[in-house]
Amino acid sequence: MSKAAEKLTQFANDARKNNIVKNAFNGEDDANGYSATHTKALSDQETPIKGKGTGVYLDTYNGGGELDILGNPNYGGSGRLAAIAYNQSQWGMSPQNPYTAPEL
């Protein structure tokens, strides 16, 4: 193995050790165990950027963080609400006229 490869391997091993220490996951401890209802999985006030779910199976409408819903202020038209408004204005999508997959 070349000296460069040895240095890279050593750097990777050191970085791996540092990252493992940061991982607070503990499947045996309810407070640290990860699940669909853990705060880092939910879109809640405690961890608003990290979590995206609601804890309800396949609830993609209500989940997401603030940026997912409202969009990034640096990118006009981004976010779920802007996409819904665009689809309603351009394509007439609504609860009464939903998108449907074509018959194949």
C-alpha cells in the first residue's frame, strides 16, 4: 500500500471513530431508540428541520418541515404550498378534480 493510501486509510478510520461517538441511537433505551414517532422523525417544534413525518402511516400531505411546506425564500415558487397553487392555477387540480393516473 502506498504512503498516500495509508494516510487516507488512517484519516478514514479516525473520522469513522468520531462519527460513531456522535451516534446517540440505542435501540434498547426508549428515550434514544429511533422509531416513526421519535422527535427526529417527526415534523414537530422540537426538531423542525430534521423530522419530516407525522407518525401516521403514509401521511405525506401533513408532513415536512417549514421549508418543505413554505419553500425556501431564496427560491421563489419552491415548497408544497407554491406547488399546490401552481397546479390549481395551471391545471385546474383540486379536491374535486384530482390528478389521476392514466389507464394503461
